[in-house]
Amino acid sequence: MKIALFEIEPWEAETFADLEADHDVRYEQAILDAERARAHADADVVSSFIYSRLSREVLETFQRPKLIATRSTGVDHIDLDVCRSRGIRVANVPTYGENTVAEHVFALLLAISHRLVDAADRTRRGDFSQKGLQGFDLMGRTMGVVGTGHIGRHAARIARGFGMEVLAFDVEPDEAAAREIGFRYVDLDALLRRSDVISLHVPGGERTRHLIARPQFAAMKDGAVLINTARGSVVEIRALMEALASGKLRAAGLDVLPEEPVIREEAELLRAVFTREHDLETLLADHVLLRLRNVIITPHSAFNTREAVQRILDTTHENIRAFIAGEASNLVA
């Protein structure tokens, strides 16, 4: 088979080297777009990460693809309708970073609660004043976890370790996990009203698009903190800016933004201006958030530890191996 892997670093390619004996394996460090799809149009298996948007145009450029092996849990960057209509199977990586992403939640939260970015910047300048750096304890506060899959449950465990009360919301509650970890399920409105910190752990897609918008911000405690390591589309970005500006939110820690793939490349930004492919108001809001002092943004790096990336690679390798052998492995479409 012809296997094309995109967004892959040289060290990551080593995981797939054993496939080269029996298959034509090609590696691209660049994202997958229509131009690069044309260069690999005869690929049977295509693998990429989340920054490659597998739109109708990209998918239809391939002549006869059999498998999309995404190196992610989420599949909202793939046009699944096109895959189904063309008989293309889609495999994902169901779990790889439950501890990794949950740890990043608390990296963001501790950076906010201890004013770490401001403190580090100040001391680099030789200023050891503590004025304006007073933070707040996590112990005794309430954390609301929205979505209790693998990552959400691990975030709840860590929160309990900090001595926090944990409330949770999920459309499919896991009461056994709640008893084991020590959190309580409530409805979303109650979670928003009672939580000092709200952490989002839901998949992207239409069902969760703008799950947190103006009505939800209005329901929150004054001075709450929002952490989003899920998907940028889950939060209505202009409503977030209003909540930060009004003081409804004390701060936000974000690892994801709605127009984040566009921000990554200035060439894409310029094309967006002319094609209107992207929501320019949202894009502008993203840029404004990057400059707010009470917002900490990381570049979708919550997953990015050596161990978690290797787990992604290993699972993707096994997904491809299983598919070639005629066995189903982690198929989502």
C-alpha cells in the first residue's frame, strides 16, 4: 500500500519505519492541504494531525484513499460525510493524553492563581517587587469539570489532590467514577453558578459549538476562572472577551482558539482576508486575547509531552497495521 504521513517530524517517522519493507511510505513535515494532496493523490492510507483540515476539497483530491488515520482523538477536522460517501474508513487515537492534558490544565491554572507569568517577567527585569502579584489558593475552592471522559476524570483527580471540591457535568454521567474519585454530578447551570474554576473537556463539533456563550457566562460566579484545553469552538469567543472585560471572569487559561490554525501561518491569514473562508471577527478576537494580561494562551500544546506523542504514534502505527491486516482498530467512521 501507499502510505502518506503529514505533519510528521523526522524523529516521529522512526515509529513507522518498519512499514517501509512492504509498503511505499512517504513523509511530509508540512500540513496536508489540497496542493500536497495532489502530490500524494494515489495514497491508500493518509495520516495527519489536527492542523490539517481534511475538507471535501482535500479528500476528493485523493484518487482512492482507503483509510484516514488521524493522530488525534477528535475528528472535527475531517469531513466525515465525504469519508462515508466515498467509503473511506477513519481511525483515531482514543486515549493518549489523559494525564498529560489534565496536567496542562493545572499548569495554566497555577500560572493564573500565582501570577507566574507576570512574576517571572518582572524578575527578569531585575524588579523583585511583589506589588500586584497576590494570587489565590486552590485549596477549598470549587472546580467544575465539563465533560468526564478520560481527561476530565483525570483533571478531577488532580483537583481533589489540591483539596478542591469538584462538581461535574456530562451528558452520560459515570457515577462509578464519581464515587471513586470523589466528585458530584450536577446540571450545567448549577456547575456554572457554583464553580470558582471551570475546566472544559468536551469534543469539538456542532453539538458542543458555543457550549459556553453569553447565557453561560452570565450564569457564572463573578470572578470565576475558565480553562479550555478542549476545542476553541466550544467557547463563543466574543462572549469570552466581554466576560473578561466586565470582570465576570477573573482570568482565562486557553490552549485552543477558534481560528488557531489560521493564526499559525501568516500566509493563511492573508488568504483568509481575501477569501472570507474564515470568520474575521473571531480571528480578530483571537488576536486581542493574545495580548490581554489576564489571559494565558498556549499554542495547543497541552498534549505535547514526549510520552504522549509517542503514545499517539504507537496507536496510529497499530491502527494502520490492523487496517492492512483486515482488522478493525479504533474506527470512528
